[in-house]
Amino acid sequence: MTNKNLIFNLVVFHCFIIGISNYLVQFPISFAGFNFTIATFTFPFIILATDLTVRLSGSREARRIIIFAFIPAFIISYYFADLRIAIASVTAYALGQLLDVFVFSKMRNKFNETGLKMSRYWFAAPSISTFFAQLIDTYLFYGVAFYQGNDEFMHDNWVNIATNDFIFKLIVCYLAFLPMYFVVLNSLFSFIKKRAST
């Protein structure tokens, strides 16, 4: 796969996750006394994709994907939701993902992660960057989308829902996506090494 194809496929993937998440965020659900939305379980896929992109192609390529995804993500978001949610979505997406790239890159440099091998601190960069990216993304999105909005339930409960959403996203990321990151990255490294040796 060429670099252009990889970027195109990742842009499409980002836009798909943003679109489906913006549709699902309109459906609040309760579990064990906590209010959150179904999008809690879909949006973290973008964090996984971004971190893998930084790890394999560098922060410059990851930023290009975020920039290229911005306009189509807005159009898709507006189609699945309303204008305010679309604006909130792309704003939170851009700032959250750019922060994720920045923190992830800094942590990789700090732990000297280079080359096609897993270091003993492979978990540090995705763990720390995910925390800050999800923090900014979640509260910025809910604040812009629902603060003094027309949806009475979301207007009254957006801070509580954002907090629950943030906590659940971190649980999902750390228990599911962090191990997935390890497995996928190891598999990609093995695949790249095999191709290089043939």
C-alpha cells in the first residue's frame, strides 16, 4: 500500500467513526446509575488509528490525516446530526487529535521509542496521550454541542454525561484498545519486517 493510499484509507476511517459517533451521541443510555451515550464505545477507535499512524508514519502524517478529514467529517456530521453537533464534533476532533499527536510524539521521544520493535514502555505514549486527548475532546464536544441547547435533557445533564463518558472512554481505551494497540502494532511490525526481508 502506498503512502497516499494509507492516508486516504485513514481519512475515510476517521470520517466514518466521526459520522457514526455523532449519530450515536444523540442516544443517551444509563448503566449502573451512570448516564452516557452509545458513542462512548465507537469514538475511541480514532485514538487507536491516530496513535498507530504516529507510531508507523510519524506525527507529520498523522496531522495531515486530521487536516484532510476535517471538512468531510463536518459534512458527514451535519448529515447525521444537527449543525451545532457538527461544529462541536469537528472542533473537538481536531483539537483532541492534534493534542494526541503532540503528546504521543513527546512521550515516544522521552522513552526513545524508535524502529520496528516494541520497547518495554510501549504502553506509556498511548496511555498518556489518550488521557489528555479524551479529556479535551469529551468536554469540548459536550460543552459546544449541548450547553444551553434545545435538548432539555442534554442541556441539564451534559456535564454529568461528559464526565461519565470520559471515564467510560478511558476504561474502554485502557482495557480494550491498549491491548489492541499492542497486538496490531506487533502484527504490523512482523509484516513489515517480512516484506523487507523478501
